[in-house]
Amino acid sequence: MPIVQISLVQGRTPERKEQLIKKVTDAIVEALQIPKERVHIVLNEVTKENIGRGGVPLSKLDS
Amino acid sequence: MPIVQISLVQGRTPERKEQLIKKVTDAIVEALQIPKERVHIVLNEVTKENIGRGGVPLSKLDS
Amino acid sequence: MPIVQISLVQGRTPERKEQLIKKVTDAIVEALQIPKERVHIVLNEVTKENIGRGGVPLSKLDS
Amino acid sequence: MPIVQISLVQGRTPERKEQLIKKVTDAIVEALQIPKERVHIVLNEVTKENIGRGGVPLSKLDS
Amino acid sequence: MPIVQISLVQGRTPERKEQLIKKVTDAIVEALQIPKERVHIVLNEVTKENIGRGGVPLSKLDS
Amino acid sequence: MPIVQISLVQGRTPERKEQLIKKVTDAIVEALQIPKERVHIVLNEVTKENIGRGGVPLSKLDS
């Protein structure tokens, strides 16, 4: 603990996701004053078709 | 908020998932009396192999 | 399945939450054409202090 | 209910995942004294690139 | 990893929940052949009012 | 999107949680290059009794 789940739109590069994991871990370590080994993160990549905002899939909102 | 996550068996058509997002959003708007822009939905499609019911994967229950 | 988790701001009445469960279930039944007994919903009530939007807790945004 | 979600590293065989579903269901039935039909499990398989531990993706930790 | 979340009806004793954590961990260790220190479990206790089955809160189904 | 859920041990002060929300949001904005208004965070505070590590509740590990 803490355990972090981040749902985000699919398609970021491995480098970008690595940055995300690094920066979010650092933020938690700083805010909660805990060793970074205790921070677990799971990225949940979701297609735009499977995300709804205001009743409409993101795949439709962007087009 | 609200944030809705729906885990469902993989394989519905995009049209069916679009209907799901639309109807669930409308239901929440009506029940909670909030603007529909505030409703976020994430669909989590799962293979039958990865769903267990009564100790058995759905992929085995259907065959 | 499907399994639905809805995170919402704490404090709705039992009647309002009962309506939410009923209407969301009906919406899923209609969209996916499945028996309503298969729809499982979990409401996750969250205090405004524990919800962040744009980097700020909802408890601060409303005041 | 209960509803169980297990996030695990992607790549186990179907047989291994079937064993996981069976054994976890049995464990819950024994601990909570409930009929096994009430236990729902969802496996969430995640790539090593999408799992962070101590600020680093598992895909980097293993290499 | 693995990370396990179990949503269950509120109200089990601490002893019962301790048994649940122990038995589910053992089941995962046996099925996946991993060291038990790697198994993280979070119990999510939910009131019957906040659980829906077939469109009705559990608090109504039991009475 | 993105939607972030952070499960953490119950009992941080409101100020600490506000810092957590702020810093994690900033980290995501920087890593993904998105407007901060799009970042939604939900904190899930869990008692030590309801967290298992290595088969034992945290409430037992600390004593």
C-alpha cells in the first residue's frame, strides 16, 4: 500500500507510461512520506470506444 | 463524478456498447438529478476465461 | 456479470440510491438484452474530501 | 457478492487461471461460509509495462 | 502483484476477515506458485443498501 | 480521464490528503501533457484490518 489504479486512454508510448509511473510514485512518496518500494501502480489502458463522457463514447466525441 | 466502471463479457459490437453508455448515463442523470456531462463511464471487457462463477471459468460453463 | 461499480459523492438518501440501482439495472438489461438477475451493482460512497478534480478536493471546490 | 477482482501479470495458461479461480473460490467459501455460486471473480491481466513497483515498470525490473 | 480486491457485505468479525485474508492468500500462492509476500489484498466492506442485485438493494431483498 | 483510484491506509489528515491530490494531479499533467481539469482522483481509505499483506492483516503486522 498504497495501491494506485490509473485508467487512461490507450496508446501512450512505453516511455511516456514509464514517466507516468515514475512521477506519480514520486508524488505519493513526497505527499505521504513513505518509502517508494511501497507504492504499487497498475495502468489500465482503455480504448476510446469503451470510455463514455456525457453519454457518448470518446471515439465519437473526437471525430 | 459519478464514475462508473462496468465489467462485462468481451465481444459486444460498438453499437451495443454505445447504447450501453447512453442508457446508463441517462439512468444516472435521472436518478441523481445531475448534468450528464458529469457522468464518466469505463467499460472493462473481460474474456470468458477470466471470469469465474461458482469456482468455474465462464468459458467452461458455456460449453 | 455484468458487474457495475459506481463511485459517487456520499450523502444520498436510501430512496435515491434505490432508484439509482433500479434505473441503472433497467438500462443495462435494455442495452445488453440480458436477464436482470445477472446485473450486480456496488455503490461506493466517497466523501468530498476524498475526491479530487483538477488537483483540488471537492470539499474545497464547493466552498 | 462477494465480488473479487484479481490483477495479475499477463501470461498464465488457461489451466493455471482455472486453478486460480477454483482455489480462490474454495478459500472464500470456507472462510465466509457461503454457497460457492455467490462468488464472482474477475481476472485482470496486466502487461509488465503497465505495472509499477517503486517507481519502475516491472518490464524494466526484470531485465 | 497480484493485487486482490474483495467487495463483501459489511459486518464480518475481525477473526473472520483475518481467516479470509489468510485462506485467499494461500490459495493464490498455491495456484500461481509465488511467494506469499507478493500477495496484496484489500477488503471493501459494503452496506446492504449499497449493493444491488436484479435491480433491488440487498437491504430490501433480505427483509 | 484519466481516472485515478488510490487505496491507502485510513487516517491521514485532510491537509495531507489535499497534498496527495495536488501532487498526483501535477505528476499526471506533467507526464501525459494534459489539462489538469481532466484528472479525476478518488481516495479509498481502508482500515488496517481490511488490508492483507503476505496473508496477514496490517493490523496484526504492526503490533
